[in-house]
Amino acid sequence: MESWLRGPAYNCSGPCPTRLHSICHCRGVEAADISAPTFGGRQNRTGHQSVGTQRAVRRMATHFVLNTGAKIPSVGLGTWQSDNGLVGDAVYAAVKAGYRHIDCAQAYNNEKEVGFGLKKVLDEGIVKREDLFITSKLWNTNHAPEDVPVALDGTLKNLQTDYVDLYLAYSPLGSPGTMMVKAGAVLEHPVVVSAAEKLGKTPAQVALRWGIQMGHSVLPKSTDEERIRANFDVYDWSIPDELFAKFSEIEQEKLIRAGFFVDPEGVFKSIEEFWDGEI
Ligand SMILES: NC(=O)c1ccc[n+]([C@@H]2O[C@H](COP(=O)([O-])OP(=O)(O)OC[C@H]3O[C@@H](n4cnc5c(N)ncnc54)[C@H](OP(=O)(O)O)[C@@H]3O)[C@@H](O)[C@H]2O)c1
């Protein structure tokens, strides 16, 4: 059952409802969330990391080590909304450019073509399977234990691989803590644009590098070969402390309000109740 999962067994702290131990709703893997690198360090009240942590991130930013011991590369190619007809070439271009992490999902309706791209890089000997970190995801409607292996088998078949490195279960809610920049596109935000100008980088590179320095594995989606390459050029430079600090001034808001969970007759009678007043 778990032969598709490489590396050490996951250490669920409670019964795993699906018995697929890399699924993110198992507590053992929650702790291995991609935003939880092992080098430690404290976050300040704004959720930003201490200078010591930032320095540590800078020293070892190419991957993070999960609590399972698996290494997740800090930059992965996003494939959501990548069109069939383009995504296979995007995967090929990304791996050639140095990406070793591909973020997929059955729900993106393009895993079969992602699989063609993966097969090509493997057939051409550009990388070996074990050099890649492939993520896929279980869609909401497949959470019943009997549905999980069927969904996973479909994904493995489409990706032309016999295991994935990470299999995440979609939650209907997403992460309650998920934030986004308030009012406006990230790449046009003055803090990002100004840092990019000072560092001689593009706003996209600065945004991605900020994510890595925060300890997150970032997943830029692109089907444009030039942007795919540029998005990977985030390793031999870093955002210095004084510029990095400016990012904590960017106002954020919750990515989802979860209004669909509010019902005057239900458990949560208002948005404020759902979020414990933190909205
Ligand atoms: N957002 C979510 O809710 C979500 C949920 C689960 C997983 N993910 C994963 O995360 C990945 C990223 O998702 P995202 O929504 O955050 O998208 P994103 O990667 O922030 O943005 C993608 C958009 O940015 C453009 N782009 C890429 N590189 C660029 C650059 N250097 N300069 C300017 N524009 C650039 C892309 O166009 P081109 O393709 O034309 O370059 C595309 O239109 C997804 O593909 C998926 O794998 C996302």
C-alpha cells in the first residue's frame, strides 16, 4: 500500500483515516508542513522570522528538510492553470533549468501531460526519478478510505511514476492562516518593486526569494520558458535584513473568509464566530 511512498515511514500520532501516511491531515505530516524547515529560529509577532533564522535560511536555501527526513526543494514548478499543450514542455524546461520539485494535482486536469514532460526528462537522462520531488493532491471528493487508492493510482498512472514524494489532501477550508497582500498585485507592490530595483532583480524574483527566506517552499507557475528560468534564479543572492524588514509592513488580509460555513442555524453563526473574532 505504501510502496509508492519513498523514504522513511511517516509517524502519525493518531490513527490515520486513510492509512496513506503522507497525507497532510495526519498529524505527523502537519508538522512537516512545507513551511516548517528544520533549522529552527523564531518568528516575531508579525509572523516574520528573526534575523538569526533569516541568516540560516540564506545559508541553506535550496531545500528544506521535513520532519520525516525528506528533502523538499525550496522552489517547485506550479502547474495549476497550466494549459494542456504547454505544461509538458514547461516541466521539461523547468527540470532542464534546475527545478527538482514539481507541484501537481489530479484536479488541475493536466497530470497526464505533466507525466509526458517527466517521462521526457527521465528518458533523456537529465535527472533520475530519485532526484525529483513530485507532489500531487487528493481532491475533496475522494477522501473516503476506499476512494483514496483509486485516486492515487490514477495520479501515478498519469504521471508515469510509481510513487509521489508528497500526497496532500485538499481541505475544503484551506489553511485558516492563509494570507494575501491586501488590495493589489504582489508584483506591483511598492515594497516589492523598490526592493527589486535596489537588488537589480525582478519583482517576481524578489517575491519568490522572500518566500524562501521566510522558510517556505515556493511554487511559481509558468509555462513561459524565460520566466521559468528567471523564477529559478533565486539562490546566489538574498534580500538583506533592512529590505527584508520592509516586507513585514505590507498589509495582509485573509485569503478566504469562509462565508460558506456560516449559517444562522449552524455551528458558526457569523464570520466573527468562525474566526474567533480574528477577522
Ligand atoms: N493559488 C492556490 O490556491 C494554489 C493552491 C494549491 C496549489 N497551488 C500551487 O501553487 C502554484 C502557484 O499558484 P499561484 O496561484 O500562486 O500562481 P503564481 O505562480 O503566483 O502565478 C502564476 C501567474 O504568474 C505568471 N508568472 C509566472 N512567473 C512570472 C514572472 N516571473 N513574472 C511575471 N509573471 C509571472 C504566470 O504566467 P505565465 O505562465 O504566462 O508565465 C501565471 O499567470 C500553482 O500552480 C499550484 O501548483 C496553488
